[in-house]
Amino acid sequence: MDVDFEELYQSVILDHSRKPRNFGPLPDPTVTVAGDNPTCGDEIALSLKIDPQADKVAGVGFTGSGCSICMASASLMTLKVKGKTRAEAGALLNDFQGMITGKTPEAEIPKALGDLRLLSGVRKFPQRVKCATLGWHALKGALAQTEGAAKFSVDPKDADL
């Protein structure tokens, strides 16, 4: 990473970890999915409210505690998926997965990820990939469970992104 990118990375990650966006319980969610990373102690509970007519994420919130990468990634994710259709949120998830696991070459990381692209360097630290993807595992579980906007609660610990 060059110096300017490194400074931006640190600034955004610290900002989102200290003041996570959409943090707190979501009133009357459609689905809540809990996940944890026992190797480092990160815990996330992600709640979505799905508008069944538009098939959109009308509301998103998360609670939990974790390292700065975990909290920042979850915070950034909530900003990106709010207002998106379930299909658009799924596409973001796939793009993030490709970026964070290194399956997508750095030059091909989609610009649609926006600030999430700052987490691309995490792929160089496999032990931190789980931290960055915990909220995304919860999102995958939540999207899978919101078909028809029924209420569910699942534990996606074993779900692959």
C-alpha cells in the first residue's frame, strides 16, 4: 500500500470502528442473524427489515463487539446494503467476497464497493479475513432467510460466503 492509501485506510477503519453506522437494535426486524468468530471473540447480530413489495433492504442494524476490522467492515456493509434490493445486496456480497479472499485481482475490484475497497489489504492477512467477513456471513444468512420476508433467526457460523 502506498502511504496515502495506508493513511486513508487507517482513518476510515478507525472512524467506522469507533463510531459504527447503523449500530444498535433494529425495531421490528424481518430477520436477525447472529454470528461469532471464536478464534478472536468477535460477535455480530445483524438485523434486516425487508420491504416485501419492493424486495429491498428497508432497514439494517447490527449489534455486537469485535476488533476494529470486524466493526468497520460491518458498519461499511450496512451503509452499502441499505436501500438495495436483495439481489443487489447479494451482488455486493459476492463482490466483497471476491475482493477479500483474493479471488478478484486487485485491478478488477469493482468500484461499486466504494469505501469497502479500503479493506482489500486484509486479504494479505488470512487470520483477519474472518474478522472482515463476519458481518457478511450474517448478511448471507439473512438474505437466504428473507425469501418472502418471513421472520427467522439463524446462526451462519458454518456458512461459506
